[in-house]
Amino acid sequence: MENNDVSRSLKTRHLSMIALGGSIGTGLFVASGSSISTAGPGGALIAYVAIGIMVYFLMTSLGEMATYMPVSGSFATYATKFIDPAFGFALGWNYWFNWAITLAVDLSTISLVVKYWFPSWTSWKISLTFMIILLVINFISVSSFGETEYWLSSIKVLAVIIFLIVGVLSILGILGNQNFVGLTNYSYKKAPFVGGIPAILSVFVVAGFSFQGTELIGITAGESATPEKSIPKAIKQVFWRILLFYILSIAVIGALIPYTSPNLLGSGAGDIAISPFTIVFKKVGIPLAAGVMNAVILTSVISAANSGLYAASRMLWSMSKQGMAPKAFAKTNGRGVPVFSLLLTALVGAIALFTSLYGDSFYELLVAASGLTGFIAWLGIAFSHYRFRKAYLYKGYDLDDLRYKAKWFPFGPILAIVLGIIIILGQDVRSMVNFNIGRLLISYSGLIILFVCWLYYKIRYKTKFLKLEDIDVKHEQKHNHY
């Protein structure tokens, strides 16, 4: 008898730490500096607070659906059940493609970071070695993925906590060789707001990318041992994580480093020496500050690649279970790992990675195409929740029966939808103004891929946008088209 089920063996501590460390990466450790230099400390804070609020509501929306119906590859399943199977199909394949390409980007970043210590090592050999290690971790069991992610996330969380303590003590003049700094950098020259609304909007995009990964809690729901307990606990931590890790970190960096500092302009993942965290640690006199932060950033990128491999394989497995991908991808081994889904994801990631080694512009196109997918997934989550709640009430069910209720409905999902559309359309405003067709096609290629997938499924299977009376909020539907 063939096995098509995943294993429900992720513990509460796994899910909590995945939720806690999911979005802590190079977006915080490196790109936060470029956000402050672009919009000033005040502008960066406004952008991160706005996106933080949006992400919090998104997670409560996802939490309500995931506790009610815990499935791997949840966004595609929810979109299929509550909006339109064609949209679910497009969302699922788009999300899988995004993580497969992101896996390649993370693997090439890992080689950059490792070469900080070993500059003579060959890039592709470093990337391939880490690909094999991650593949083995994910092959063993979902518990080995969860345990690896738990410890990698723990390192990131600890690094941010140490940074915040060191940063606050530096602001007060207790640490380092400087006197009381206070908030003088918030009124330095044009600070706190630099570049006005256009600059803040451009940081919205950066902040959005930084927070991507928080939706992983929806993917892990299907393999949680106790989703009704684990998911609400993890969701509740999202608000505090956003407040503590992102908002406070941006506030501390803005206070200690003036927005005019040329060191803040680095946003490349290999630019360890000019990570704002490194600059602050150096100011305080922590020995080997760059080396220490390099190690932290390495764990972040390995964590991102590990999560990417996991998320993509589970999305492909879920799509196959719904009949939206070939049946082979639904097969799992004795430990509940979707082997073929995992192998295809790793293979696509490896092919994309090797195109980059030959300087192929095709690689840049792939990265650009995958860039919007996280935001598209967020839109899908918000809209799915809006439709789920409407159908749930329409069918006469009691809200008190839900194990977890999203607060402030319908304000939460509507805010997330509006901000999501603004971010997606604001990806490349400059090319819109200059009407650069070539650049626009690259910047918005993620939307084009989504539309093509949706149109293909819509024409082939003649699906319709579901009316409230046709939405089944109780039983999973299957579409066995393969």
C-alpha cells in the first residue's frame, strides 16, 4: 500500500520558533541599513510598523483557517476551497516556483558568506555541499527539519536580543567610547523623514520582503502534532516578534548611526562588514564583530534555504493531493516525507543555481519573477480568509465554535489586501513613470506567471468564482485532473 500522508510530528516549540525566526534574516541584518539611508530613521520606522501591522493581521487570518483546517500547502487549498480552484492552482504553483528559485538564491548567498573566511574555495562546490546537507536533513523526517530550524532560529533570536541590549546601553553612553547619544540622530539634518512619501513607499517594498517567511506557519500546520494549540500560540508571538525584533532594531540602528553614513548603503547579502549590526558591535568594541555577525548571517541564510526546501516540497505535495499536480508528487516515504516533491524542488533550485554560475541573465529573470510571489501569497491568504468567514456565517455556523478567531474582522484582511496591492504595484514605479516596457515585464513577471497559470486552469477546467452558497467550509474537495 503506497503512503501519501505526511507526519504530524512538529511540536509546539518547533512551530513557535519557526514563527519567531521565520522572517529574521538578511532583510533585518543587512537591508535594514539601506532602509534608514533611503527614508531616514523615522521613515523606515513608519514603513516597518505599517508592514508589521499588515503581517500581524495576515497571520491572524491564516491562524483562523489553519486551526480550523490544518493542511500542508494551506494557501493553495484555502484559495481553491473559498475563492476559485483556478486561483488556488495559480497560487500554489507560483508559491512553489518562488521557493525553488529562492532556494537557489540562498545557496549562492551561502557561498558568498562562507568565502568571507575561505576566499579561495569554489563557489559552486560550497553551494552544492550545503544543498546536499539540507536535502539529507529534510529527507530524514519532518522532525529533523523542525529541530534544525529550531536551533538555527534560536541563534538568530539570541543575536538580535544581544544587539538590542548592546544598542540601548550604547545609546545611553554606558557601553563604547562615546558619550550619551540619545536620539540626536533622529533630528540630524533632514531626519527623521528623508525623501518624503515616495521614499517611505520604496521602503514598504523592502520591509515587505524582510517579513516574508512569516506565512510558513500555515505550511507547517499540516504537520503539527497539536495544531489547535500550537498555531494560536505561534500567531500570538508574531505581534511581539515584530515589535521586538524589527521595530526596536530599526529604532536602535537609527539612533546610533546617522542616515547619511555611507556604511548604511550596503544591501548585498555578502556585505557583512557594513551590516548595521556589525557597525554597532564594532563601535562598542566587541572583538571580531564582523566575523561574529558573519556567522549569524550564515545561520540565517541556511535557515532560509532549509525553510524554502521544506515549504516548496509541502506545497507541491498538497497540490498533488488535490489533483493539481502529477500524482507521483503526493507519494511519501515511511516517515511521511514527500520524496519526489523534495527531489524536484532541489533539482529546480540546483538548475537555477547553476545558470547563475555562467552569468546567465536568465537567472536574474527567474529571481525577478519570484520576487512578487510572497506578496501574491499574502493577498491570497487575506482574500481567502475574507471569503471563508463570510461563507462560514452564511452557512449558519457559530463563530464561538472556531478554535481561534481572527480579531477585527473584516478590517484585518481588507487592510492586508489594500496594502498588498499597493506594494505589488509599487514594485517598480520608476519604470512605470518612464514607461520602460522591458523593465516592467521583468519587474512584474510574477503577476504574468500567476495570470497564465490561472488562465490555463480556467480555460481547461472551466472553473467559476465560487458563490457563498457553493463554498464547502466543512469538507475538503478534490479535483483529480491529473
